[in-house]
Amino acid sequence: MEFQFGIPSKVKFGNGVVTQIAEVLQELSVKKVLCIYDQGVKQAGIIDKVLQFLKDGNIEVVEFSNVLPNPPDTILEEGANLAKENNVDALVAVGGGSSIDAAKAINILITNPGPINQYDGINTVKIATKPLIAIPTTAGTGSEVTSVTVITDTVRKKKMVIGGNNCGATVALVDPELTVGLPPAITAATGMDALTHAIESYVSKFASIPTEINSLKAIELISSNLEEAVKNGSNIEARTNMLLGSMLAAFAFESALLGVVHAIAHPLSVYCGLPHGVANACGLPYVMAFNAKDPNVQRRNKDIARAMGINVEGLSDAEASAKAVEAVKQLSEKVEIPTLSEVGVSRDQFDTLAIATLNEEVSIMANPIEVTKEDILDILEAAYVGSEISQNA
Ligand SMILES: NC(=O)c1ccc[n+]([C@@H]2O[C@H](COP(=O)([O-])OP(=O)(O)OC[C@H]3O[C@@H](n4cnc5c(N)ncnc54)[C@H](O)[C@@H]3O)[C@@H](O)[C@H]2O)c1
Ligand SMILES: [Zn+2]
């Protein structure tokens, strides 16, 4: 047996941990920070609270509020310049994956020369970065604990995955209360992203015992709490389980990587503007069914079915696998994830999307079976109409 496992960040998890922000910074001898966020998180009232905790702890703050979804490379220099001009000691990212990823990339550009595009890949960032505190406000990406930042290269039309050394957050303050006001549609999409992380890492070629344990627990937590979190956002237990699940899924995919669902989702965001979670949710059941051609994946899907609370006693691997796929599709429908046609993707774009998918080397490489352009076109068509799933069970 041989594996690598780890995460770059120290984690503090629990209701109210965000109140410890100044204390955490003081322990790192930080006096001045750049606080990075987007307008949605500001409007949710979260930023004003964090700024107050920082002020109460005598931490000086410079703000960068221009984060955009699927963060484009074009916004980063401004943030890095602001940090350099103001001589900040550290960064604080508050928000979903977009804010945390933008902060990670800005952090790279404070100490390493630009442009960011030259660092596309793993372990490409050579010079140490500043301390970064990540405070997630969505239960989805797990970016608070991963060593990767996903940035849209606006020229090459590609989501770059920049990761490894010097790219992660130093401390993750993971506070379920911050996710209570997340609107239902964003709760659904980000939650399906977390479920995709858990499922893709579980069937990945690079799965190992520590990643598998985290994947299965994440599948259990997310599948049993997502619907409640969407329908009754103030249920703090459901919110806690979702945030825990999304973080555990990230513990897993940090080492096991992802698969074809993410390989398709990235071009769907770049070419069609889909939110990351919606793009994943649209493809997930169809990629699961496609991967289940492989008997090993059928066995893995049987474990997934069990983790989702499905009784698989007496079922063959293929039958149990079909049940897991169907359960994922039903969950997606219950939380009202739209089909690709409903979000305005056009069939004319399929060819471009399929070619771009094959260029997502890292995710393609980790997928349990080989995938061709024809396979991707079939998956896109199924996700376009939301078709029934046929699997040899
Ligand atoms: N680095 C990683 O490990 C990793 C992993 C997966 C995905 N990602 C990336 O993360 C990005 C997606 O992040 P995301 O899905 O969290 O979405 P996001 O950060 O884009 O946020 C989605 C929307 O929700 C709003 N929002 C966030 N928290 C809120 C709250 N508590 N209340 C009200 N509104 C709130 C935001 O303002 C935004 O409008 C993508 O670019 C994706 O590629 C990164
Ligand atoms: Zn994702």
C-alpha cells in the first residue's frame, strides 16, 4: 500500500468560530490584513460582522470587494497591488469558493511575479506566500482546506487549477452559522458540488483508505442534509452537517483528485457561464452511470448507495450501483437543479465543450475509466434533456 494524504490548513470548526478571527491573526503576529470578498457576501451582512471582529481586535483592514464568480485572472493584479501598497501582513478571505480562490491567487501575486497564468499546474509557486485565513460562507467547494485555487484564464478560455506548495490557506475558520442565510438555489448548487467532490474522489483512481473514509462520511452527511438545508435554511443542524460534509469531501479530493464531472463542469462555466455547482450537478448522475460500465466502479457505487442510506441487501453490484445513480438524480431533482437546456446551454456548443473537456487533464487522469469525445457528447446530451438513466443492471 502506498499513498499521500494531507491538507495545508489548520481547521477550527464550530458555531461562532468566526469571532476568533482577531485572536487567530494575533497568534500569527499580524497587524494589518487585506480582506477579500464579493458583493453577495457583503449584502448578506457577513462582511460587516467580520470587519467589526477585526476592529475590536485592533487589526487594521484594507478591503478588496471586487471578486467575481468563477474568478477571472483579470481581477487579481488590483488585489495584489492593494496588498503591496498597504504593506499588509496577511489576507482574510470571506465567502464562497470564488472569494477564497481569488484570495489564494492574489496571495501568490503578492510575493511571486505575475501574470498568474504562468503558475497553471501543481507545485509551480516557488516563493512563500503570506498567511491566509479562509472563512467559507457556502457549503460546497471546500477551498478553505485545499491547496488549489481555480482561476479562469480569460484568454485561453480555461479554468486553471493552480495548487500545491504555497497555495493553501493557513487557517480555516469554518463556522456553520455563516451559511444560514445562503439562498435555496445557491445552497442546492454548492451542496451538489460538495456531493460531486465526495463521489468523484471515492471512485477516483487515486483513492486511498484515508480519502475513502472522508468521501463516504461526506456522502452520508450531504445526502441526508441537503434537501433540509435547501428547504429550511435556518436549520443549524442541517447547515452544520452540510459544511462538515463539504469540508470532509475536500479532505478527500485534495489527495484523490476528481473526475469527468469536473472536467465537463469547467468548460460549462467558461463557455456558458454556469455556476460551478450547477455545472457539476447537471452531469453527475450521467457520469456515474457512464463510469459504472466498469465492474470496479459498480462495487464502489454500491458503497455510495449504502452511504446514502439505501438498502442494498441482496442486490448485485450492478443493481445497487443503478440505485445510487438514481438516488443522486432524484436528490438533484428534489433541490431543483435545472437541466442544461433550462439554463440556456445550446447543442451548438457541445462540440467546443467536449474538446475543452478533454483538455482538463488532471480530472480526466483521475477518472476511473477512459473517456472519449463521443462519450462526452453522449453525457452532455443526457444532461441537456435530463433523460432517464439506462444502466445495465
Ligand atoms: N479551490 C478549490 O479547492 C475549489 C474546489 C471546488 C470549486 N472551486 C471553485 O469555487 C468557485 C465556486 O465557489 P462557490 O460555489 O462557493 O460559489 P461563489 O463563491 O461564486 O458564490 C456563489 C454566490 O453565493 C453568494 N454567497 C456566498 N455565501 C453567501 C451567504 N452566506 N449568503 C448569501 N450569499 C452568499 C456569493 O456572493 C455568490 O454570489 C468556482 O470557481 C469553482 O471552480 C474551488
Ligand atoms: Zn467542485
